[in-house]
Amino acid sequence: MNAVQEGFSTSYAQARQKFLSAAQAAGLQVDANVHPLAGRDGEELAMDVVFDGPPDASNLLVVSSACHGVEGYCGSGVQVHALQNTAWREAARAKGVAVLYIHALNPHGFSHVRRVTHENVDINRNFQDFSQALPDNPAYREIQPLLLPDVWPPDAANAAATDRYIAERGMKAFQSAISKGQHEFPDGLFFGGQAPTWSNLSLRKVLQKYGQSCQHLAWIDLHTGLGPSGVGERIFACADDAAAYQRAKAWWGQGITSIYDGSSSSPMLTGLMWMAAYQECPQAKYTGIAMEYGTQPPDKVMRALRGDHWLQLHPEASEALRGQIKQDLMDAFYTDTDAWRSQIVDQAMDAMHQAVTGLGA
């Protein structure tokens, strides 16, 4: 197995150990923000942070994984590879850029093979102003009963009703209604929460600790589950700011997409995680992208997510069904082939080098 493949793991515990070992081999300290709960196999969970570069660097690149738990199987592999890549580390230093690796933003979801946190919250819908009225999603309210049927796999009646909705409204409308987020159904899909999650609060502390010296801040957040298999869509991850969008295009290419102009495979969202960059590092000029790697067609990904949420509501499910649902979720967010993993790392390293060049300029 080559170095690229060795950076990936088959469990959270293994991924964490590889990340810690890579940091140690690079002579870097690990700052562990320990989660209150244990992992699937009883292991300690943590949002582990490694800072590589001068503490007072004015240019900082954040590379983060596992915002959506199970997606960490992809992102962690990239981070381990980067820490082991001497040429990459030297290139960043030569440009005067420090790199902050945040491993497992949502370690609980990573370990338990879920997309959401232990609070059943999608972190990337959770960065709201909870003192204000939260966004309403009437389209989700309409289809919530369809999404989580009494039995799994869904019976013929549920499948027919779901197919009818998609035939009448279109797959894009179905996907958008679900994935744009909702704050009404705590057991539902893409729940944004009623308060900040552990991951939200922990990430803010990390940004406060490591992001106060920088004048320019870049962020690459690693995701999976949308788009063609193995293709890394570069989604603009800032506020709706024309200057920042132009800066992102200059760094990462004209092919960058945006939720604000409808060019992205992602629908319009609120409560996005990277808004914390503005709040916790207000002195810095911020530019970021989400790297969104494709895996399976959207209907398969959505079905896998529905199955996982159904399973959470049905602990009485048989071991065989539980195993199948978990495998379906893994397959929806991580493609277990050497070719896919190589594509992931190549595109991530390319984007990271581009960020360093942009910051250095």
C-alpha cells in the first residue's frame, strides 16, 4: 500500500491514532478537545487540533474534517497525508503560511458512523443566532412523515408517495426541502438544533485560541456526498460577499461554485459553520471553500441518510438490518477504492497549495 492509501482508516479510533502519530512524527503538538461521550467502541473522542507554523503568522490556513461525522473517513485521510508530506509543509512555511488542522469537528458522528452529532444536529446548520427566531422550512414539514416511515426499508405505499412527490416537484426540490435544514423536528433529518452544539462551542474556542494573530484567514473544509464520484466541487464558503467571491475565484479557479447564485450542487443554506470565522476572528480577511467530493447518486445518498435516522429511532432493529443501514451510510459518504482515495488527496493538496499561494500573495 502506498503512502496516500495508508493515510485512510476504517474506524474513528484508527483515524485518530494515525493523525496523532503523523503530528508526533512531524514534531507538532496536539491540542485535544475531549468530547463528553465515548465512541462506538468505548474509545475517547476528541476534536484534535494541530498548529503547524509560527504562532504569530499573519497568514493562516485552516484544514478541517468530519463536520459531518462519517465524512471524516475522507477528510482525515487528507489531513494525515498532509502532515506526512514534507514538501507541502515546506511550501507553506516558505510562503509564510501557518496551517491549522482540525481533526474531527464531529468526533461522535465519525465514530458512530452518523452524519450528525450526538445531539442529532447537523453542525453546518447550527451556527445560528439563537436569540432570534430560527429559519422556518415548511417544505420539510410537509415531507417529514414520508422520510421516516414506520418500517425500513420503506413499504410500497411510502415508496409510491415519495416517488409521486419527486415526480411532481423534481429531485432537486425534494433534496432542497430536506437538506436546507430545519429547526422544528429534533429527531428529523438536517436538524439545525435549538442551541449551539458541543462542536459549535468547541470550534469557536479553537478559532479564538489560534486565529487571533492572523490578518488573512483561509479555510478548506472537507466534505463528501454531493456530485459526481471522486470530483471535488469547490463551493464558496463565505458570507455573500462579492469581493471574497472574486478572491476565492482568483485562488481556486473560475470553476468555484456558490450557493448564493445557484451554481452549487448544494441548496441555499443558513447557520453555516464558517460564519464563525467572521465572529471569532474579526480582524482577519476571510476566504474559504468547502471541498465537496462526490460518491453516489443523490437518491442513494438521501435513502442512506433516511435509513440512519430511522435506525436511531428504532433501537429494536435486528443486527442484520443495523449492519446494512450502517454500510449503506458508509458507502454514501466514502468510496472504498484506491482510485477514489487518490483523487481525493490529489484535489485536496492542489487546493491547499492554491490557498497558500493566495495567502502568500
